[in-house]
Amino acid sequence: MFDPRTIAVVGASRAKGKLGQAVTALLKSNGYSGTIIPVNPSGGEIEGLPAVRSLEEINGPIDVVVLATPVSVALDALETCTRLDVKVVVGVTSGFSEAGGDGNENEIRLRRVMQDAPFRLVGPNCEGVVRPASNLQLTFSPMFNDLRSGPVAMISQSGALGGLMALRLGERGVGINAIVSSGNETDLTAADLLDYLGNNPQTRVVLCYVEELRNGRRFAEAAQRLTQAGKHVVAVKGGRSRAGSRAVQSHTGAMAGDDRVISAVFRETGIIRARESVAAIDAVTALAAGRRPAGNRVGIISVTGGLGVEMTDLAESAGFEVPVLDETTQTALSRYVPFYGSVTNPVDLTGVVLANPTFVGRCLEAVAADPGVDIAIAIITFVPDQQFIEALAEAYDGTDKPVLIVWTGSARSNASGEALRERAVPVYDSPARAASGLAALAATTGEVI
């Protein structure tokens, strides 16, 4: 599924805006190097590729079949797949249990076909599968464009939330191993995918958005194995509220379950629970860097006093220590910090660093080297010079301790953050968001707020 040689798109179309047209176009434009076979009753050529009129016209095995048609056509095609050499079917098509009414009848037929099917089904009602290392963008959504390959695997019952989280992680330089939009999970469930993706040696963190744990015991067991192996599972559980639970039923046809039970299971298995998708992104950003703190002592440097104070309050409220720095560290910092600043912790660099772009990097190096600091945080606002960012990147390279950067004024800066993105340095736009990342670094269980 993640390295297919042949993909057939049932519902491929010449009409812009059709799901099948979007799937075919994105596969091609993102550089997928395998064989793409558009399937359309009119045949001819679609997106510059020769089309077949039906799946039966394809000679040889088909690694992945994508269903992007109205539901009745999709079900007919699914039955056809049972007679062919098909490995995996990805069901983009909607109109099953999530729709109620006629959708329930469609669901019954779907399950009947899948009882003896020789292939596995992703979805239906999903956005597809993405794997940057294979240039595989098997989806109709451009939200997954231009992702880097890396250590984060993602499973999402909501395609749109999966797209949001992937986009935001990509903007921060966090690399993605694979993404599966699991949809209604008629066959393959989040538990199946967690077990498979989590055990991939390239995966360091698994990010999940789930509305129902359809195989809760297996999900918990898989998560516990991963956390015991030193990997991280971050989960957002939809349907926490009464109204949210009702919305879940109409979205993927799922029953949300008792939220208190789910929280208890997450705590017992080491899953880090995020209240919502933004907090999950912040947590994964910190964890994906792969640096583990030796303790909970935080050293903070800031170009402004107020932001340093806020970060300190948030850190201590989350159970971290912000200790006074070692005298040797304070002496080193005094070479760069004026007398009206502070070198204790948090370190107030003052605005003088704006005229001396390398100072911030040297101060970060000094704080990170302090024997009483386990995690270093650097806070900057607008940056007038690219050297500012390069100095922070060099300081990050010079330590193996976790380092978080809070950059509140990137949009007003005369500098690129590419040096930080290349290294997947955790970068946040406010102390509050950095606090979610900070909490994830120390958490083995519990909620990220």
C-alpha cells in the first residue's frame, strides 16, 4: 500500500473538481513513479495517461485500486476486485453508515463483499494514503503536498483534520513517514494501522485522530508496546462532548464511546492525549526531534522580559522547574547581556541582541551547557538579520538536549527559518504553544493542554 507499483483509479475523470480527476492529477504531479491507470467507461486519455474502460481490461496484478465514484458504482467495482489480483482498495467514496438511511443498506452490501475479499480496504469515506518517501499522494486533497520524509506516522479518521495536521507539521519542517486517512474503518482500523506504522523502524511518533476505537483492546495493546519500546503515541479523541459525540455519528458512522474510559485507557498505555489538533501538532513537533530530557529543569532565554516571564509561569504551572543558573553560566552570559538585563533564569537578553545577531546563539549555547538545565528554550520576536537564525541553528547543533524556539514575529522578520526547518527544530509562535510541546517532552501519559 505504501510502495505500490500499479494504481488503478476508478472514477478518473477529465472534469476538473471531480474526486477521481484530483486523485489522478495529484499522483502524477507529485512525482509518483509507478504505473497509474485511469478507469473510466469512455476510455481514451485522462491527465495524459491511457485510460481503460473497466478494471477487467487491466492485465496483471493491481497493487492499489482507488474508488472515487458514486456509491453504487463503487460497490460494483469492489465486487469486481474480488475476482482480480488486487492487494488493497482505498475507498474515497462516501454514502455508507455515516449517511444513515440508504447508507446503512450500502454498508450491509459493503460488509458482505468484504467477508471473503482477498484484499484489504482503507475507508470508505476517507481521503486516502500519503507516503512522501515514495512520492505517493493517493488523495484528492492538496493539503498533503510537499511534505518531507521523516519520523511521524499519522492515522486520522477525519481526512480534513489529517490534512490540517500534516500541513502544519510540514510548515515546521517535521517529516512524515506515512499518513492514512482511515475514514469509516469498515476493514482496516486505527488499531491495525497503529500496529503496522508504529513498528516501522522509521517511525518515532504516531499521531492519531480517532472518533471511535473500533478495536479498543488491540489499539491499547499496540500503543503500550510502542510506548514501552520508547516510541510516542499522541492522540486526539473526537466526540468528547455530548454534541460532539452526536456529530461523530454523522461524520464516520462511529459511536464515540465513554470519554472517561478512553482517558483511563490512554493513561494506562502511555498515550499522550491532546485536547485538540493544535495541541497535538505542538506535542508532535517537540517529540519528532527525538531528543529526550534527562529531567524537568528548564533554562529560558528571551529577547524581552515579558515573554520570558510568561514562559516561566507556563513551565512552572506544568510542573517544570526554572532554576537559577550555575554561576559559571551566569558569568558566560554576562559577556553578552547588559547590566540592565538578567542572567539568572529566565535570561533577559534585552534588545541589545538585535544589533548583535550572534549573541543569541552564544547565550543559548551557554544555557544548554548548564549542568542544571535539561531543556532549553529561546524566545525571539522580529529578527532583523539572517545571522540571528543561523546562530540559533548552530547552537541547536551543539547540544543533544531538547531545544524549543519561540519565534513570535516570523512574519515581520527579515530572515528565513529554513535553517531551523532543515533540522526539524521545534519552533512555536507563542509561549503557550511551546508549553504544549514542553509538556509532551516530559509526559508519558496525561493530557497536553
